[in-house]
Amino acid sequence: MALTREQNEQLTRTGAGTLVGDLFRRYWMPALLAEEVAAADGPPVRVQLLGEKLVAFRDTQGRLGLISEFCAHRGVSLWFGRNEECGLRCSYHGWKYDVTGQCVDLPSEAEATGMRSRIKLKSYPCIELGGAIWTYMGPPELQPEPPALEWTQVAPERRFVSKRLQESNYLQAIEGGIDSSHVSFLHGGSLNRDPLFKGSRANEYNLRDRMPHFEVVEYDGGLLIGARREADSDRWYWRITPFIMPCHTLIAPRAGHPIGGHAWVPIDDERCWAWSINYHPARALTAPERQAMKDGKGIHVKYVPGTFVPLANKDNDYLMDRSTQKSGVNYSGIEGIAMQDASLQESMGPVQDRTKENLCSTDNGIIMTRRLLLKAAKANREGTPLPGLDPDTQRVRSCAIELPRNVHFKDGAWEGLFRELDTDPVTV
Amino acid sequence: MALTREQNEQLTRTGAGTLVGDLFRRYWMPALLAEEVAAADGPPVRVQLLGEKLVAFRDTQGRLGLISEFCAHRGVSLWFGRNEECGLRCSYHGWKYDVTGQCVDLPSEAEATGMRSRIKLKSYPCIELGGAIWTYMGPPELQPEPPALEWTQVAPERRFVSKRLQESNYLQAIEGGIDSSHVSFLHGGSLNRDPLFKGSRANEYNLRDRMPHFEVVEYDGGLLIGARREADSDRWYWRITPFIMPCHTLIAPRAGHPIGGHAWVPIDDERCWAWSINYHPARALTAPERQAMKDGKGIHVKYVPGTFVPLANKDNDYLMDRSTQKSGVNYSGIEGIAMQDASLQESMGPVQDRTKENLCSTDNGIIMTRRLLLKAAKANREGTPLPGLDPDTQRVRSCAIELPRNVHFKDGAWEGLFRELDTDPVTV
Amino acid sequence: MALTREQNEQLTRTGAGTLVGDLFRRYWMPALLAEEVAAADGPPVRVQLLGEKLVAFRDTQGRLGLISEFCAHRGVSLWFGRNEECGLRCSYHGWKYDVTGQCVDLPSEAEATGMRSRIKLKSYPCIELGGAIWTYMGPPELQPEPPALEWTQVAPERRFVSKRLQESNYLQAIEGGIDSSHVSFLHGGSLNRDPLFKGSRANEYNLRDRMPHFEVVEYDGGLLIGARREADSDRWYWRITPFIMPCHTLIAPRAGHPIGGHAWVPIDDERCWAWSINYHPARALTAPERQAMKDGKGIHVKYVPGTFVPLANKDNDYLMDRSTQKSGVNYSGIEGIAMQDASLQESMGPVQDRTKENLCSTDNGIIMTRRLLLKAAKANREGTPLPGLDPDTQRVRSCAIELPRNVHFKDGAWEGLFRELDTDPVTV
């Protein structure tokens, strides 16, 4: 059941021209927090995505540019450039590029030579949506409609979005995101202490039944991964985790709390951005909720000041506290849901060696996700349709529900997964 | 006389399956200080040996485990694990391993599938002896008897054991340990200032005769390396340095002081643990002696707090003091016997290029040691007997003695090398 | 016009045996500041040049030695050695080398064996000249006459010499040094604020005409790179930048200020020493000028204390100040002429990928310099004469001049380029 070396490489390499790298390039992906490039003519920002080094800027008219980091002339980083008068100007010889990457001023050459008009940096279109700047790095003629993930559609007061650096390949991060089974262990002690998770009956179910049964349903946007545990009164407790292509996961909500979700975006093959979102489809986040998110509770983290690097990170052993681990307050001794996950995922090494795994039945979601990614990547090569491109397929929610034992989640939870915006989540 | 590139690689590579790596795996080696895993159910400790990443723990019943660092399930580091109820439990999904590496709980799979019983991590047996945890990483059917080096056999009050990280291949460290000739130079200024070396007539002999004559005698445990210098009254001063297979060296004692010794244990091919031992076979160490050892005198060091990294290290140029070097107080300007050696050995690069050497007659011990290691490594491949496996061959001491010029150390010092426990060292 | 991968590699690799590496080895190059090895029997200094690790020392009689860093015996770094009694003695076993690399004492072997006399480390001749220690790393029989660059010939009070580490290949540094066109942009805001550049009419010309016309003239020492801009009164303003083989550049002077110049010396292929020189051929530097240079003004920098690493460096994003960039006080937001250049050159990566460039007409000097280096490197292989070896060809100055439009700089500026010592520069 372990992967071959070739399969592992196919799944984890994301550069241009790679199998899965080209698949990712068919989808819009979050590239920056909107606040990073909020100001017209503000500082440009270095961005690396799928191994490509880029620079983002907002021009005088408020347009967003995401272009190659390096000047076409001599290869100088445009991060040092001047964002002025509708373009980013290289500090070295004043070559200037607009948001499309087109050179609009080339002061070292007479316009008559036509050189300026021929100079165009690689550029990618951007959309601001849901507090993030999204980009599409694939063939222009195949550009899909803008993302419609539910958290991008709600009003800003109903949403909180953060990102952090994760020092691992994107795939081991995704595999954590769709893995309901580790909740019973790793997060066990933390759920009822965290202001964004506490107070749900589901926390008891998670602790009580540590061998969930997985049912995975493929749908037009990706997968619906159902994990079933014993609940009270002879019922099943279902957590349904959507995996929306190519890198979005949603967390089954807990009674009253906002829904959680992630996007796992490759920086290069050994690092990814872990985007962490909380939103409530039907109400504004409360002030205490928003404060807790800013304070690094729930799926968010505290940062090394001035960076997106978690304060608890590999270099400081994630501030491991053996005493809270021993007492059971923290199952792993690491503080915070997000870093509990990240610490273990990073401990696998930058790229997990999946030829050495021993998967079991609770890994069904992981197995199916790998299979889907490879299948879609091959479909992309062959030019056949891809899941998750149609915005309608992205309009799915996570859902937590108790059902009678004779009802499959496909029947009992479907309505909860595909409810309209402005309705409450179905949750336990 | 310089080695070929192939010989140098054979001698310095220690991973599984390498020629010398497989030789080392035939012997017990010190893996940790006993104090690092003293407490039952205490924190697990990361250990790397011969290139293999392991984790050590002491279980509820006090048994020691040294097993693969990574969970068999998804490859998470078990350093993050919970040491509880006779096993180390992975924080991710609760898989639990006993000290043999056997999976004893696999909560994500029904016991009936038989999966749990099939999951077993690589593990190595451990013995606590002489203040250290020893392990054997070779074929179980070839496991030798426990180590019997003299320092492991004395009562704790007669012994002091420390370890430090050395940022070089093990071999250049061993080669320093058996090299009596550099004492006349590198340590020259320090011997009479150090509380654990001072006051011996031998210090004068070392300084006076800088071209010792080497006689190397192979014996069942390895080599007895005799270095002969002129002494008073027309006699020879002999320092005999045993090299006990595969990586133990003993320092010729100075009058009244405890005997010193080292084990040089490969972490990977570019780093090793320098174990440093002082012991007296016939009396307890005195309080001032023990304090001096704790203070980094003699062959011990001061540390970067919370680590086994010497405070004076490569990153700070070993706190080189050109003024004490110039004045001659310190021959090399580096403080402390241990770091005088380590600084120079690390300056050769992580793996010394032995194809460029120019060896001379005082390098006889080094030449013979390399030869013995290669010979034994080939014997191991061929299945013929190895030196140093029989505990009796490990019961050797270092010895320093003045002898008439017509007496070879094999005759005059033999009794001093193989005296019984509880007897005083033969020393100058 | 972009280079092939092969050409880029040929131009940027400088190790022994490489095409351009062997070319560099035909010339004297500055290796250290004279002050670094000022004292007889002072501390030895590690030096890396063209990828070779060396150690420099001044012996008891004041002679300079530049020899292989590693002892011929066991490969220990001689940086740890003792500089005493006319030689550098290894701290390990006391082997001692004189300034020619000859082993003059080998205490571990009887002199009668003849071994000592056979041991000789690689060594390179040194000359102290112009505040620098120069070395020649090529075939002894081809050693040229000592350097005669004008700044090496003036009295010490007329000269200020500094060096800093640049974290890039030498070539992108040279290419900055000969590139008059970027002055109009990168340094635009800084020229009239800097005490060593301000107050020249040329600063206006540089800002006003941003598309200089280049005329490049090959001469016996290398290239004379003329950049022509519009001046007042229907005249041309010429800046002539000599490139003297293999790595020297001179900066066109500004009225009244000292002349500036650089040597760009490869440490290895990813780092170089940026030597920065100011001198006045006809007068002593004033106290305020000298103070400004010490304070990191002009082409000099402030340092991380105790090092030659610029205080503003890659690790701190060169202390980029977006507010001074935005206001235009600093075109790139980086403080200081030197780090404005270095920051951009380092941003190209350790070795710029010149296969992706788009060169334009203002890059003529760069194109010609690359061509000359490759041509000379091939001439060196073929044994035909090389430019810049004859000291007379090195006696050239930079020059800035206004000329009528019908006068080429070859005619109008020639006298200014080759004036005798002790005459004022021709400058605007």
C-alpha cells in the first residue's frame, strides 16, 4: 500500500513541467494576504509559489501585479524596485514593468528600436477575494472562473484568514488536514481547552472512539471524507471533511463555533504556506472569537515578529513542554492545534518518504486523496476534464452530524454539506 | 604512504552496509550518558549513531529502548511521543512501541486484522554500564558479551564520564587519541597548569624529547602503542596507549592522577561523540578531582548550556587567544586539552583528505590503527574472528613507565597493562 | 546576445585549471590589506583566493608568506599555528614552514632521513604595494612585473583603501563597476548628498541624460569604456571608465574629489572581495575626506564589527528603507553607493544566469569586457601575449570631461587618461 518512489516524487514535485505542478497550475491559488499588498504604490512583496520566484505589487490605480521577481535586463531582483506611476521600476537601470509584466519604460534604449515592446516578464493574473490575493499560474486560455469556496464568499466580518510558513512539502500538510483520525490523539487534550473548539459534545465522541470508520465519496470538486464514530443513543457521529481540488480542506465544525478550513499552497517542494481560515456563513465573528484567532488559538498561531514563521518552530523544538505532555494537558506537549499538526508533519522530513509507510484503514482518506491527485494530474496531461474547476463544485461545507446507524452520510449529511450561504452549519 | 581515495572512504564511512560501518556494528558502543535516560517514563531522547536516527527511552519498568526514530505508520518522529505504560506512543495516531520496537497498540486498526503484530520498528539492545548506555547494532546472532573496559567495571565513585560533540569524522579523532607525539607540542604548555595532569615528571620528558620512537604491538583486543622518550638516568620513558577495537583509546596516566580514556563514536560520517572518561582503578575520585572534571579541566570541556556542544567551538574559533599563544602559556592559544585536540582535528575538515598526507615515523600508531581497522573490516566480511570482541581483551590499562634502555615495553610494561582491578596504575 | 550556458560557466569559474581561473593566475592580485598582516610574528590570517585556501603571515624578519592553509603532515589548519622565529609552526606536531612554504623544522623525524627538505607547501609570492598585499598565483616562470596601477604608486597620504565581502561571483561585480549607465538611476538621489560625490556639475548631467551612448576602446591594458551624455552648451559629457585586466575598474572622478577605483577579486565562485580605493594623484586626502571614507561614505561601507562583512547585508535586506525610497532621497532605499550596487548584484543570485539576459546598447561595456576576458583566457591557453601584464598599460586614470560634439573621447580625453603621476585629474 506504500507508494513507489516514482509515485511519491510525482505527488510531491510541483515545479513547472512536473506532473502535479502542472495540475496545480490549472487552479486559482491564494498567493498573499490582501493586507500584504493593500496600498497602491506600496512596497513590492517577494512571493514564491510552486518553485517560481515572483514579486507582487499594487500599482497606482490599485491594480495587482504578480510578475517574475527578476528584471529581464540583467536579472536584478525587482523587490528592490520602485513602485511608482503604474509600474514597478527596477532600481538598477530604471526598466519599468506594468502589472502584466509588460515593459513600459526602457530608458537605456531608444524607443525606436522596438526593444521595449518586446520585453515582457512572466506575469500571472490576480484576484482579491476573501481577504486573499489569488493567482492563476496556468495556460491563459484555460483560466477558470474565480474561486467560490464558501469562505471567500462571506462578508469580511464573518471571516478570519491567516497564513503561516510550514517547513514541509504541501502533501504531508494536506494529509494532516483530511485526517480525522488523529484528532482523537494529537488534539485530544486540547479541544476542550481551546476557545474555538471547546464545549462540543463531539469532543467526547472523538476521545471515546479512537478507531473511526472512514467512508470516502468522490464528488465533482474532489472528495468528501466521512469519519464515523460512536455517539450517544446508539447513533453514529459523522465528521465530513471536504477535500476540494487541488489543496483545500475544511474542518468539521463544532457546535456554535465558526467553520475552519485550510489551503496548503506549495512554496517549493520543501515548504508550503498553511492558510488557515475561520468563517461563519450566517453571522459575524464575535469580538472574543476574532481576538482568540489573533492570539493564535484554534488553527491559528503566534508569529516571530515581522514574519509568518510560527513562534514555536523547528529551531526551538516547537517549545515542547514535557510537563504538560506528561500531565496529559497537551497530548504531545506542543501548544496549539496548528503547531501540534505542523510539528509532527515537519518531523517527517521536508518530503516524507512514503515508500516506508504502513497505512491502515483510517488512512482511507489519505489513500483516496493521493489517488485523486494522480488521476487528475494524468487527466490534465491528457486534456480531459478536471474536478474542482467549476465554481459550483467548490461550494461545499464541512459538516458534523449525528445519524442513525442505518443512514449513510451521503444521505443524511448531504443537505448539510451543500447548504446555501447565510444558513447555519450543521454541526455537533 | 598516504592512503588512496578508496581506502580513505572505506575507513571513514560508517553507514549500514559500508565496510567499516558493518565492522563497528559488531561491537557494543556507548550511545548515551546514563543520566540522559535516567527516569522511567521520562522524556525520549534523539540519538544518531553510525548514520541511523534513533530514539531512546526508559519504560515504566525501567527497561531501556533504542528504536528507530520514526513511526512505522506515517513517518512521524517518535521524539514527540509519549513515554507511558511500558511503551513509547506516537503523538499522531497513538501507535505504541515497546522497548523492542514491537508495536503493542495500534488503535487505528482492529486487532483482528493482525496488522499490529506485524509492525515492528528496528531496535537495538541496550546495557547500562559505567555511567553509559551501550548498544549493539549488529546481527542479533552475533551479539558479543557486554563490554569489559576497565572504566566500566569500577564503582561509580571511582569514575567520571562526559561526552561532547566533535564536528569531524571519528577517525581523525581516534588518530589524535593514539598519537602520543603531539603531546610534546600542542599540550606542552598546558600539562603542568592543568589540575588533572600537573606534577608529573613525565611532563618534563614530554617537553624534552619531541621525537618519540614508536613501537606498536598488536594484541587480541587491538593495539598497544608504545611511545618511547628519553628519561633521566639513561632510562626510557614509555607511554603505552591501548587502542581497543573499534574506537576506544586510553591515555597514559600521570603520577597520582586518574587514568583517562576516550570512546570515539560515529554520529554520522562528519560528526562523532567524543566520550571522555577519567577513572582510578583503586580509589574514589577526590572531590577536587571531580570538581575539576565538571569544570572542564583535563580532557573534559565546558558546554553551551543545555547541549553537549563545547562552549569553545568552530563557530567562535574556539575562543583562540593569540596572547596566550604568543606567550607560550598555551601552545595553540586554545584553552583546555580537549579543545586543543578537537580544534585541530576539526580544522582538517569534516573528513580529512588522507590522500594528501605526509606521514612520518611518529605516525606508526596511526598507520597501524588504519591497517588494523581495514584488516578487521575485511575479516568481518569474510566471517573470520575479530579482535576486541572477547571481554578479556578489553581488560587493559594504559601505562606510563621508566625502563632501562635494554628492556622493551612488551617485557617491562606488560604487567602494568594487564593488572587486576583494584590495583594502582603503573605510572610516572 | 545573451550568453550560452557554457560561456557563462567559463566566465564565472575561477578555480585552478579553469579557463578564466588560469587567466586570473597570470596577474598580481590584491590578497589582503597591509594592516591585516602588519606585525612581524603577528597572528596568521586565513585567505581564500580563486577557490584556494591559504594562510598569510609576516615572519620575524618582516617577510610575507602566503602558503597553503593546511599542514603537509596531517592536514591541520596552520591558522592555528605559531608564527615564530622566521616561520609558521603547526600547533599539532610542530612542523614549521618558512614564507616560501619550505618545511624548515620537522621535529618528528630525524633530519637524516631527508624528509624535511622534501616537504614544501604551495606558496605564492607577495608584494606590499599601495596599502595592500599582492600575490601572484601563476606559473613562477611567467611572473610579471609588480602592479603599477596609479593608486599603488601614490604616497600613502594620498590614498585610502578598504575591502568588503561581496556575496556574488566576481563578474557581476565587475559588470557593475564598468556600467556608467546605472548611475543615472540607482545612485541618482545619492550623488549630491554624499560628501565624496557631491557638488559636481556631472551629477546633473547624469540625472538629465539617462540614455548614455557607449564607445568602448580596446587598449593594451584592457578597455577604455566611454559613456557619453548631453552636457550644457551643446557639448558632450564623457565619463571614461578604464577596465584594467583582469579585475580592476576606475570611476570617472567628480570635480575636486579623489578618484575612485575597485579591484574585484574572486574568493571562490560565489563570493568576491570588493576592494574600494580612493586616491588623489596630486595631493594628500584631507582629514574630512579620510573621515568620510572611514565612516562608509562614497564607495566605502560600515562593517559588522571585527569583520569585512557590510553592516547592511543580505541577511538584513540591506537595511532597506522604503520611506527614503518612496521620497526619492534614496532611489533604491539602500544607504550608500557601495551597498546600492552590492545589494542589486547579490540579488542576481551567487552566479547570475546570463543565458536569460536582455542586453541593450548601454551594455556595450559589459559585452566588450566579457569578450575581452574570454579572448584573453583563450590567448592564455594558446600562449599568446596577454593584455594588462605590462606595468605601463596599468598606468591609466579614469577621466571625466566635456568635449565638443565632434570630438571623440579617444582624441579629446586621451591626455587625461594617461597623464603623469602628480598631476591633477581631468574631471567635471
